[in-house]
Amino acid sequence: MASLLTMVAQGIGVALMPEPIVRQMLDDQQLIELNIDQAAPALSFNCSWRLDDDRILPQLLANSSREIMTDGIQTA
């Protein structure tokens, strides 16, 4: 996602991203928000890691990402 965000900030297209991820760049005017009439499609998020990986970081990243994605979803 970081690579996609960098490309968009450099003017190489547009991206559909959760607002919490881009909020700071919007505030700093590094990005502009496009207002569109169509609702964003439902997106799924996947994170995987080895079952024998006992590090806590993969689990924390998955939980954090899940929260960001859920918080960024607005219902009509």
C-alpha cells in the first residue's frame, strides 16, 4: 500500500484508500480527495504469516489493519 500511496502522491494516477491511511497527506495537501457519486465497492483484506512464526508483530499488524479498514467504512 505504501508504494501505491507514493505513486499517487507523485501524480501517477488515483487510488481508492481508507481515509485513516491518507488523512495526514490530505491535511498536508500532498493529496486531494476526489468527490464521486458512486459508492466504493466492498473490498476484502488478507494478511498471512507462517503458523510457526511466534513473533507478535504479524498478529498486531493484522489486527491494526483490520481496525483501520473497519473504521474507514461508512454506511449510508
